[in-house]
Amino acid sequence: MSTMTTKSWLASYGDIPATIDADAIPSLTAMFESALREHASLPAFTCLDQTVTYAQVDKQSRAFAAYLQSALGVRKGDRIGVMAPNLIAFPIALIAIARIGAVQVNINPMYTARELEHQLNDAGVETLLVYSGVSATVAEVMPRTPLKTVITTGLGDGTGAELPSPPTDPRLTQAITFDAAIEHGRNLPLLPVEVHGDDLIFLQYTGGTTGVSKGAALSHRNLVANVTQFKAVIADNLDVGKEVVVTAIPLYHIFALMVNFISFFSVGARNWLVPNPRNMDTFIDVLKASRCTVFTGVNTLYAGLVAHPRIAEVDFSTLRLAAGGGAAIVPATSEKWKALTGVFIREGYGLSETSPIVSFNPPSADRFNGTTGLPLPSTDVKLIDSDGREVALGHAGEVCVKGPQVMRGYWQKPEANADAFTADGYFRTGDIGELTEGGYLKIVDRKKDMVIVSGFNVYPNEIEAVVSEHPGVVECACVGVSDNRSGEALMVYVVKDGSAALDEAALIAHCRAQLTAYKVPKSIVFVDALPKSTVGKILRRELRQAQQ
């Protein structure tokens, strides 16, 4: 039975339109500018007790755009890196970058030098906005990258407040601060740039099966379409000018970027940014003060909140939408969240390559159902077997997606692109799913060996490459094991050199120096040999099964 001809989920749509017009708004820039005009007097962002209005964001982003364009000579299509936690400088910078037709490269501020160097070189980043607290990593790699200009941001930049921030690394002698760049830009011309739907807005890096991350090249049209699709599904939940969102998941991650920031910015929401959700006390204070109507998170974030001794202090009576994604929401977590707030967690499914949402639980879903909801309007999903044939309803297959939110391809990776799409143009997600009778998509497993730690994708090849660099390691294999806190955790099986005095602590310390925190293995198991196929390929599958 073919879902292509039937789109079984449409029968469950109710009032949701079957299609959207991906070209009704010409670009993300146009979407931003209309929101800035329409909601000028409303508060746009609150962070660390500082609030800026839409009018202030408009002014600051215009000045920053003029600085990039007139002082630095940034042209349409140039890539600009943004490496910062959830600070007000982030949205101001993005809107400025969109206004001049440049491309934002979102960079995890916790990246190690090795990870950062690869991304800057791959994307060809010459201009970088970085949080001063992580500027040492930039100083370390700058000589080996195309970087020419570093702009640093402190905690209060863009708000007019002087908040004490970590110093910028002294090696970055030519760095300018974000506030100084804005000041400079106020007196510079901003020439209009024509931005079209096909122009790129983001390079969103995502792990590669080869262990090297690839940039999903996302266009303005991809993002405008996904915002329009998402808003069509949650229309009952969109009170223009009245929504209040708390953003604790990172804006450099496509989930928060598209859902929390772009979608809700377009309807005049007030967005409370949480720079460090690990500081749970401050985070709870934000939840108390904000009286949010919308909250999003990954399973670990929800689980951490419901377990916090102070969570009962928060009045959740205004909350209407709790969205979950990034990794599977555990049923017990949603139950505890519902008991606490009266609202269950609506799960969705998406990837960096799909801007990100493919499916989401609609308003008609009245309880947590363990599925990722219905494919969005104008989205086609088909499930295929290993021979590329479509599977019957209720059977598992690889999830393949077609729709206006799907990227055209990876940045400068023609071979990867050939593998990423089916002959008839569907993006192959590498995830195994099944469609229920009502057209709900359930993600069953991953075809690839990817492990999801706290909503972040981790590719075993990368971890194995780092572990193998240790002189005492002969060979190793990394697998995901189930973990109550992070959903999955990394376990590495290691065969060591007989003469090496190597222990778990030393190997984990070695990984810490090379890998960002969520990629560091939780446990190391020393073994005499690893299971292998007849051609000598290590069989991770057998190691995973041994854990079950």
C-alpha cells in the first residue's frame, strides 16, 4: 500500500490544511521585518533580567547589519559563524545576517578546538561572533582557518546593560566587541540586498556517518515553509502578541532556532532566553517570572525539571503547549510533567536537514501517545525497505521525506548528497519508523549507528577515532546504551596494548580533552577482542545486543 497516493495521515488532520504556500512570504528576512514592524512596542527578548523590545531589536540588528556590510565588506552568500549560548546578541545577529543576505553558521560554543577548526574550514567562515567565555578555543584555531574578523559578545551586549562577563582571550588582539560593532554601524549605510527563497540562510552542521560533520544547507524558503507548516498545525495555540516562550534548549540547535525563536518571533511572542539551563536554580527563577504559555525541551530537560525540589514554586497555569523533540520523550517523563503542569508533552520529529520539523502531534491528540505525530502539511513521508520498496502500513521502514522544508543538500558534498536522496527525490533520514492506522509516525530505531545523548546526535566513528588516538589502544568500538538521565549514553569497548598501563579514568580524561561534554563516553569496558565480520569489520550490533 502506497502512502504516496493515500497520505493516510490527512484523514486525521481535522481543521489543519493539507498544504501550505511555501512562497507566500518571500524570505526569512521579510518575515523578520514584518514582525519587527507589527510588534515594535512589545517585549521581544528577556535574558539575565534585561529586556529588549522588537523596536530595539530592529535598531540594533540594522546597525550590526550595516557594520558587517559597510565596515567588513560582508557580501550576500558569505558565511558568518555564530558561536554563543542563548544571549540577546544571538537573535540580533541572526536578523542582521538575514538582512544582508549572508549565511549563518551555527556553532556549538562548547566545541573543542578540533571540532571548531573543521567547521570553520569546511564552511569558509571569515567572520565570527563568539561569546567571550569561549574565545580561547577560537584563538587556538584561528591561524589554521580562513577567519579574518572576530567579534566577541558578553552577557549584556545588545541590551545596553554592562553585565560582568569573562574576558576575551588576549591572543585575539584585533577582536571588536558586539556593542562596539553596533555603535560603529549606527553611522554606516545599510544597502538593501534582495533576498530570495532559494538563497541560503543557515549551514546547520550535523554529524556525518563518517564521523566528520556536514553542513545541511538550508534556504530561506526551507525555513519559511517549516514555520508556516508548524504554525498551521498549532494554529489554536497562537495568540498573536500574547505568547510567552521560555528557551532553555540552545539556539544554535535547529529545534530551538526554528520553533522557539523564528516561529514565535513571527507572531510577536516574548522570548525568555536561558543561557545556562544547567544552573537549575536560575532556570526555575525564569520559569517563575515568565508565566510562559509555551515551553519546549528534550527529554533530559523535562526529566531534570520534574525532579527539581523547587519546581513546585512555579505556577504553570498559563502553559498551553509543551513540545518535545531531539530524542524520544520517555512516557514516564510526560506523565510527571502532566501531573505537574496539567499539560502533556507533544512530541515531534525532525532533523537538521528538514529545517527541522517533519511531524508533530496535532491539537486533536489529547494525550501522550508515544508517536511523533502527523506529517506536517505539504510533507510527504514514505517508509522503504532495504531494497527501496515502499512498505505496507503498519510495517517498519526507513523514513524518507519530501517537502518544502527539506534541504537541497549538504554544503559542498556531492557524494553525500547522492546517497542522501532516493531516485525520486525523497530525503533518506536513516531512521526506522512506522505509520499507524491514523497516519501517526512512530520512530522505532535508527538505521545508522548514531547515538542520541540528551537530544544531541553522536556518531560512534568520531568517538572511536579519538579513543584510538590514545597510544595504549589497539582497537575500540563505541555503542549507545540506555541511560535514565540522557536517554542514551556512550559505552566504548577497548582492546588495549598488553604492555599499556591504561585505565578507564585515563581514557575518559583523554576524550574530555578532544570532545565536547556530551560526546565523552560514560563508561569504558576493556575486552580481549571485538566481534568482527568475515571481512574484519567490527560488529557494533553484537556489542549492543550484549547490553540488552
